[in-house]
Amino acid sequence: MAKWPPRNPDAIQLYSLTTPNGVKVSIALEETGLPYDAHLVDFGRNDQMSPEFLSLNPNNKIPAIIDPHGPDGEPLPLFESGAILLYIAEKSGQLMPEGAGKWEVIQWLMFQMGGIGPMFGQVGFFHHFAGKEIADSRPRERYYAEARRLLSVLEKRMAGREWIAGDYSIADIAICPWIRNLRDNYRAGAETGLEEMPNVLAWLDRFLARPAVQRGLRIPARG
């Protein structure tokens, strides 16, 4: 792709930004060791609306990938972070158990995609970004309450567990960046009850201590 020329044409090409959805994929790639090139999609320049990026994702959201060696030996473009995590797990043979455990991981991945991501994103808008200027407090309180409810589900789930679905998996990689973002970027830990959830916080600490996670959180780097 002319806009983002590959440094290694045989590697997976990642087009992303260090948002919670973006770092899911860079972390998974770092954890598995699959070769990849990371390209910054700069929202400040509206890269996500460029014809080149829209050819990968017509929904103009990061992340997206191109695997030059897809399942049939042909290049495979792919968007939606959850779909990309499933693809990386299958391609690498890592971060996903077999049998019934596979579906346990997938259900928690869907929990993130359908609940955690959308609701935490609304908390970010109404608590941290332009929505905080809206005088009506009802939308903000609604999303605080729903975020608290979702975190309570996780707090119960993580009692006595190291990872959310057996061994470390793409489910942990999907959820934990959003919890980190809620606490550290949106700074809404008090309003959503996160500060009162020791199981979730301990899980987040374990996740953030992983070397591959620490690397992935910084990819793609800004120039």
C-alpha cells in the first residue's frame, strides 16, 4: 500500500493507533511472536478517512490488518479487533484453548465487544471528552451505572482466578486494555466503582506486568 509501504512484505501489516481496540492487536502479535509491521493511522490527519484505509475497513475504524499469507495462501485483509484476535489465535495456535475452553474464551471476548467497549467508550465521552460539558447528568449517570455493573460481573468472575477463562488468552487481551483506559485515561475509576474491585485491579496488574503487553501498549509508535 503506497500510503503505508511495508518494511517486510512477508509480515502481517497492522494499521492502528494506541487506543484500547488498537493495542489489543499489537499485544496479541507481541505475545505470539508472529512477524508484523505496524503503521500509524493518524486521526489528527484523518488517515482513517483516506481511500487507502477505507479500502481495508469501510467502517473507518482501527485496527485493520493485511496478512500477505492468508489461510488460502492469498492476502487476507481483516478489520474489527475481535475478529483479528480470533484470527491471530488461530494462525499462531496460541492464546486459545481447544474444546469447551475455546467457547469460554469466545464468550468473554463477545462480552468485551458487546458490553465493555461500547459502554466504557460512552463513559469516556460523557466523563472525559466533549460530553462532560452537557449539563444534563442523566446520560453520564446511566453510563457510570452500566460500567459499574459490567465491572461487578468481572469482579465476581475474577475471584480466585488468575485469568478470565483458564489460561491467559485473547479474552484477557480484549478486556484489560479497556479497564486500563477507564482508570488511567478517562480517570473514571471512582465514578464506576473500579477502585472498589480488588479482583479486577489485581488482574489488571498481572496483565500490565507482562513484557509483551508493555511493548504492545506502545505500538504503533508516533513519529
